Amino acid sequence: MAKEKILVIGAGGQLGSELTLGLRKLHGKENVMATDIKGPEGVLADGNFEILDVLMPEKLMEFLQKNKFTQIYHLAAVLSATGEKNPWLAWKLNMDGLIYVLDAAVEHGVEKVYWPSSIAAFGPTTQKIKTPQDTIMDPTTIYGISKLAGERWCEWYFRKKGLDVRSLRYPGLIGYKTKPGGGTTDYAVDIYFKALTEKKYECFLKHDTYLPMMYMDDAIKATLDLMEAPADKISVRSSYNVTGMSFCPSEIAAEIKKQIPEFKITYKPDFRQAIADSWPKSINDSVARIDWGWEPAFDLEEMTTDILNNLSRLLALNA
């Protein structure tokens, strides 16, 4: 079987860095090209890397023509909280970047494209508990609006151009290898850093704000499983619901206190509270489970133990 040749755009972010590692492990380091507008930093330095700005479509076309990629993972985006501060940049990067990638993939015969959507594509009148795959979607952030529009573009390119585009609606993603990147759910990343380094954390959401979440290990597994699944198993060409768990800030704090008893949390909600309130509290991902066998491995307790153990070692090495 011919080897895949994979391009990762936006590889320097929280998701991109860990997904690049997963792809290199699965397909071989020499077959995965990581790109971003700066870098490489950290884990990305150990492998192929090029500077690439997805908002320069001519350069993108040249890059694809030169390298003959079989798959593209397009991850470059402005996230929810950052997007509200700079909406025009968020719209340009999130929308124009996607369309440039889809056009370039069609032009150069790329076999598969992955693009991430988000629970931000839902909105205040969406069913909040066990949000179904097909439901009302009325996002209130520029990030969410761009994700909903992006889902429609992905399905359009599949139906009209025959491009094998696949997507997941990620919940909040939680990892320890990179710092938070400007998302509303990023409190659940930052809280572990602060618990170990300062023994305290001031949360920008209310104590009882439930949101769907997923440990990064599960997110990488879900992404790779989706992309490895046979095309005839993919019934959703907009974006699949996926989730790992749902919890609120007081619950994650309680799990941390089991291992760091002196940890304290305080609450000072800011503009991100309104964003969180517009999103689902839990997700129904039964379609992904039926179509390609999705199943998460981590719950809140298992994730907390794994993060604190690994992050403690990383912080000690960097001290």
C-alpha cells in the first residue's frame, strides 16, 4: 500500500502539535510535514517543518504542487475568546483559510482533508443536554459562526467537487503539552498549570458552568480513527459530534484537591461566561459511535491523574 504524505497546517497550536506527533507515530516522521506561520518550537522541531501562511493562496498552491500531499489537516484558526476581540481577523483566517485549502486540495488531487469544527457552532437555542447530531445551530460568536459556515463549505466540497473532507465538532480540549490558546474552555487546561505552580486558580467561569470536554489523547485518537475509517462508513460530511465527558469548574477543582489538598479556586466570571452559557452542557455523539466506532478512554478522574503526573515531570525538567 502506498505511503501517505501528510500536510499539517497550523501545527504550532495546542491541537496541532499533539496531532502532528500522533500522525508521525502512525505514518512515519518522514511522511508528515508540519507547517505554521512561525517556529518550529518544542515537539515540532523533531521532524519536517516549513513556514507556511494559509492566507497566501498562491504560496499554498505552489507548496502542494511541489510536495504532492495525499492528506491535509487544516488546523489554523482564531479561537472563540480571541475571535471576539478581533472578529475581522478571526473571520478571515477561519473562512478564507479553509476555502483556500479546499480549493488547493481539489486542484492538486489531495485524497483526504481534515478540518475541525467545534461545539461553538451551536448556540443559545440549541438543545443544551445531550445535544444531538442534527439540531438548531445559531452560534453567537465569530468563531462559532465561522465553524458553522465551514461545516457547510466542507459538505458542499464533498457533494459538488467529490473531495473527501472529514470533520469533528470538538468540545473543550484539555492537554498539558502546550499552553492555552485563547479558547473559552481553556480554563480546564490552565487550571492544572496553576494548581502545580501556584496552588491556586482564579476561574473566568462560574463554579457550576457545565461544558463538554475531551482529553487531548482522546481527541487525537478520535481524529485519527475518523481519518482512517473507510469512506463508506462516513455518513456525516458536515461535522461529527464527539465528546469525552462533561464537568463544571468546581468538579475539576475537587478532583485536583484530591491530589493537591492545598489547592484553592476562586471565581471571577468575565465575557467568556456569556460564550459558555450559549454552548451545550453535554453532547450526544451516538452517530460517531455507530459509524466508525468512536469511544473515549478518559473520564475526569483518569484525566486529572494523568495530567498532574505528566505535567509534574515536565515542570521539573524545565525548572
